[in-house]
Amino acid sequence: AKALDLIDSKVAKPSEILILAYSNAAARELRERVVFRMEACGLDSEEIPEISTFHAQGRKILKECKIPTYMSDFSDDPLKLQIWVTGWLKKYISSSSKRLKRFIELSYQPVNPFSFESKKEYDSYLRDNDYRTLQGEKVKGYQELLISNWLFLNSVNYEYETPFISKRRIEIGFDYRPDFHFTDTNIYLEHFGTDRKGNTRADIDKEAYNEGIKSKRALHKECGTKLIETYHYDWVEDNLENRLSTLMSNIGIKTTPKSPDEVFEILNNSGYIDESAKRYLKCLEAIRVERLEDDVVLQRLTDNEISHAKEYTELLGDLHTAYKQELDAQGRIDFDDMIIRSTDGVKSKKFIPNWSYILVDEFQDISMARMEFLSALVSNGPSPILTVVGDDWQSIYRFSGGKLELTTRFEELVGVHTLTKLEKTFRYNNSIADVAGTFVMQNPEQYKKEVVTHTFVKESQVYLLDSGTKQNSSLEDRILQVVSKIKENDP
């Protein structure tokens, strides 16, 4: 409608209008609508505005700048890209013992259990974090992971949380499973979650926990087994590895560090590297689509309190550099390059935009790279007017770089503008609008809207369906009942 109004009112010629869409399907639909509406309005449909996706427009600009546009196989085959990243990561970490050790350190985020304020919060943390040791066990926390991996890397044979077995049966009131048992010995290691004053996590009874420590010590003494101990404060004071080394020496257990080649082979065979490569690939994609420099990556990691932020940034920077070198060696580009390089082409004046009006559809899904592309077209064109249409409540492409804040913080990024909110919907009734709106606006980044609906109902049209079965009533029967009720109320 905007494009047709500009043409019909003689404000702009079709050649002076650029319409950008997010996907090929959207661009095709826009072309069909423009032609249909032009013919319906009696306008000449032989010449229509230029309508394309961001990528297609970027590729066209690259061709005009005489920049090669041969696409890398990575663009059409995601598996091939994943294999390349995995291969690069294996070569990277196997090149030095320092990189190998750093890779292991970066595989998990340190978490201080004393930072949790409730058992619910701590249990949620445990559910969301799968701490898997180099030996393959699933342990209960980050500090136990460190201990397990240190023992493994130093060739100390151990078992994790096996039942305590004494020479005679002793009832101690609980199923006692020491944290670690050193194989073929009567020596056990417990890692106690206390600080130097005996304090515990907020959700743990301090007195009962410390009494439990005393009971375990007494049990080992009575059974003639040896108990050695590490503490939460060892980790806090960055002394856990030194403490373990001293304890092993004191009890006569020999430690022999595994060679880097042996460690790499273990990581490789266990799938440890392959899983990590998937995570680093997502980081690479974010860096590409958002055009992140190393200092921005470091700042983001630091702002989000990610440990080893500097080391993460260095690894990701090396990966990004290697990826760009690989594309150069292939003499090809990827989808991100269509936007990135065409933006550079506009900024360097190799391409001069001549559009007076730039219209963008589905703006809520725009990425930083696309935003920089738009900015370049606006800044280097004949003072064009930019019009964007988007619904921040329908932003669904964050996984591929879409940044909602580019919509909701438009003025901060673009400057003075006119904002029109479309708050009447013909798609659904007030019941759905109220429920959906209340839910969506829990996100403070969203625009606050008072949605008015064309269709008004008195009874709720949103149903919570319990999937639990009742006697003589199947789930399918109850679904049909709900559907029938909806049809009765809204034929």
C-alpha cells in the first residue's frame, strides 16, 4: 500500500523504490500483491518497484562491485560446515598442551554453590547443567567435576559415589556413598561444601551438615578406613589442585600426568570435542550475523559474568579468522558475506544507491548485519526515506541473528522517526488477545500495547487441556469435546 501510494501520487517512480523482505517466500508474495493491486488500481504493472530479500540484494550489489559471488559449500550443506569446525577445533587444541588444557577449562562454567539462595534454585541449576567427567561419570557439581578430572588426568584410579562397604555391617542411619573411592585401597575422599568457618549453602542446615561430617569421620575411624578431605574453600582460594596433590603425596598414591596425546585421544574418542564444536559453531554464526569484533565479544562475555572471558574471546577470534581464511582459500562467500561485503561495497562508494524510498517488511526479525546494510544504503543514497513494518510480538528469528531491540529501540539506533502502532486485530478475539498479550508483555523489551479485537466474546476461548487420562474418557475424546465447544461458540 505504501509503495502504490507513492507511485499513484507521483511522489516516486517504481525505480526509485526498494522493498526488502526477510525470506524468498515473503518477497515473492509481495511481488504478487503489488502486481495484483496495481492492475486493480489501473496502474501500469509493467514496471514495479524492486522487491528482493536482503541476501539477493546484497548479491546483486556484489556483482555490480565486481566482487565474486560464488557460494561456499558451507552455505548449502550445514553438516559440511560442522565437520569443518570440528576438524579445525581438533587441530587447534592438539597443537599445544596449553590449548588442550584451556579447552578442558572452557568446557564448563564455574559456579559457586554459595551464590544460590534456595534449594529450588540450586536444584534447577543441577537440572540445567550436565557435569560429565572425562572418565564419563555424571557428577553433582562443578567442584566434583574438577576433582574427578584432576584425578583422571593424573592417572589416579577412582570410583565415584560407590556404596561404602566395611568389614562388618554398621547401621549409620543413611545410605552412605563417599564422593570418591580410590580403587583397590581402603582410602576415600569426601569433598565438603563448607567455608573455613563451617558455613554451608543457604538452603543447607549448617549444624546438621557439620554433624554429618563428624559422623563420617567417626565411621571411617571405626571401620579402619582412611578418609581424606577437600573443602569448598579450597576451590574459592584457588588451591584445590594443590590440595589434591598434597593429599595424594601424603597417602602414598602415585600421580602420573597423562600425556597431551593421550588426553586428546580420550577427548576425541568420547565425543567431547564433537559436542563442543557444535557450541562453538553457534558462536561463530552469531559473530558473523551480528558482525561482532573481538572487543564486543569480550564485553558481552564479561557483562554476562562468563568466566575465562578473555580465553573464550581468543579462541572464538581464532576460529573466526580461520573461517574467513578458509572462505578466501575457496574463493567463495557465504550468506553472511552477501550482506557484510555488500555493506562494505556501499560504504566504499563502489556501489551508489539511487533509491528515494526504502521499505522493509518483517522488520522485527532483522539482524545487526542487515541493519548496518540498511544504514549504509540510507547514508550513501539520495537522502532516502526509510519505512519499516514489523511486529515485535512476532519476533522468532533470534536463533539466526534477529535482534528484537533493533525494533523496540529504533530511536536510539536510527534517530528521529514517526511511530505508528497498529493495535486493532482481525485475526483473533479478545479472549486470546488478553491471554497472549499478558504473557508476551512479561518481557520488558516488548512494546506495551492495548490490543483491540474486531471479534468480541464473553466467555474464555483459551483452554488448558489436562493430558492426564480419566476413566472411560480418552485424551482424544476430550480434545474432540473442546474442539466442538469452540465451534459452537465461534462457528
